Amino acid sequence: MGVFVFLPLVLPLTAWPIARLAEQHLHPRTATRLLTVIAAVLACCSTLCLALLMVVGTAQLPGNPLPDSWSDPEVREAVPYDEVAGRLAIPALLTVLVSCSITAHRHRRVRRNAEAALRTARQGPVAVLPDEAPYAYALPGRRDQIVVSTGMLAALTSRERRALFAHERAHLCCRHHLFLLVVRLAARANPFLRPLRTAVTYTSERWADEEAATRVGSRRTVARAIGKAALISRGGAAPAAAHFAVAGPVPRRVAALLGPAPVGRAWPPAFTRVGLAVWTAAGGATASALSSANAAVTLYFILHAATFSA
């Protein structure tokens, strides 16, 4: 197993270049999917690494329920620096599990509270709430809904309302809340993955912007609707359900919409900055998966041999 068991903890650093370059050079749809997959793989591998280290660390604690043979010198030699790393992995893994559980519970609670708040509203694909505070958001669930306040509707023209609804509908159709939840959990599992969470927050909004521009047929109208909605809602109290889709850097989104439409190429050329960044991140994710798999298999055979030879 050797020092390779520690690699999944630091290999998320290989994804930092693509987290920055994907926002600028990849189609938002491609960037969102790519970054989410990379974040999920790296987070799972680093969590597995902590679990393997925790097994060794737990076996050395007095009064543990594990077989005594799991703390034999042969087992401890399989993990370098086992006395320090094994014991530090226990609180680290517990922190990851608790943090991810809190994030998942908060996601469900926000969703339930938002659905409960809409019970008195008129049922339909769009729920209009009588509220002077301007806001709009997409609420995923068994019945996907777009929620908008009367304050927001009053501030927009009919074409801007179409753009707003198209944007929120794109969030629901493309299931952006799932991408956001995955990268949030990944960032909780490994803090080195926070740049990917920030990038996916932006690229998912850009993805919805481009979908809305295609449906409305005017990139300028969507840009104007986004800018106006951001201006009138600035400083207002955002509803808790906006947790499902964050607005992202509005000036950058508006500037992107006022420029040409992004090219829908699935994979960038290899010998470009973004191409090299993609291959680096893919290589880091592959190396992380191989390292964690090798460590898991090695430790399994060592513990199996120690158990049956005792």
C-alpha cells in the first residue's frame, strides 16, 4: 500500500487548473458535467483513503471491537506513519461524514420547507407568490415548479419574463440541483475541491442562460432580464429555496451573453491550455481511483491473512 494511500488526499489539486479554465473555454454544459464527475471521483477516493487509514488507526486503540490480529506489526507496517496517520484519520473521517450528513439534511429540509410554503399557492408549473420582494427560483421535486414573486413580475417586461421562466425551466429540465448537491458534498469531503464547487455554481447558471437564450431566441433579452433581476433583488432577503440554484457572478454572465454563443465541442484540443488542464484533471482522477483501489485491495488481503493466521 505504501505512501500511495495518501495520494487521493492531495490529488484534487490537479483539478484546480480546469476549474478555472473550464468557465472560460468550455461550453457550460460540458464544463458542468466534467467538473461534477471529477469532483465526485476525487471525493469518493479521498474518503475511501481516510476509511482505510481509520481501520489501521482503530485497530490500535485499546478496547476496540476489531480482531486483535488487525493490530499486529505486519498490518501496521502496511501503512506508513501508521501511528500518526491512522489515528488522525479517525476524527478526519468522522468530520467528513458529519459535514456531508448536515449538508444533505439541509438540502432536504430546505426542499420540504419550500414545498410547504407553496401549499397555499395556485398549483401549476409556475407558482406566483404575493410578495413585494423580488425573487424567482426553480424548485425541483415530484412536481417541478418555478416560483416567482409578484414583485419580480412587476419589474420585468413580458419578453424579460419569458427569459426568466426559460432560465428557471432550464434548471429543472437539466437537473442542475443534483450537480450542485454533488459538488457541495464533494467540497465537504475534501476542502481541496472547493474551487470545483465554485466553478460548477457558475457554469450551471451559464448553462441555464444559454438554454434560455436558445428558447427565447435573443441572447440580449436574456442578458437584460438577468441584469435587471439582479439589480432589483440586490439587498433583498432571498428565500431559503434559492439554495437550489445560486445566481453566480452576474456581470460575467451578462458579458458572456452579450458575446458570441459558446461552441458545443465536447472535448477541447489536447495541445491547448484548457486541453492540458482537462487531461491533467482526468489523470489526477484516474490516479486517485487506482491508488485508492490498490490500497483497498492490499489492505483487504493483509487483514484477511492476519485474521485467518491468528
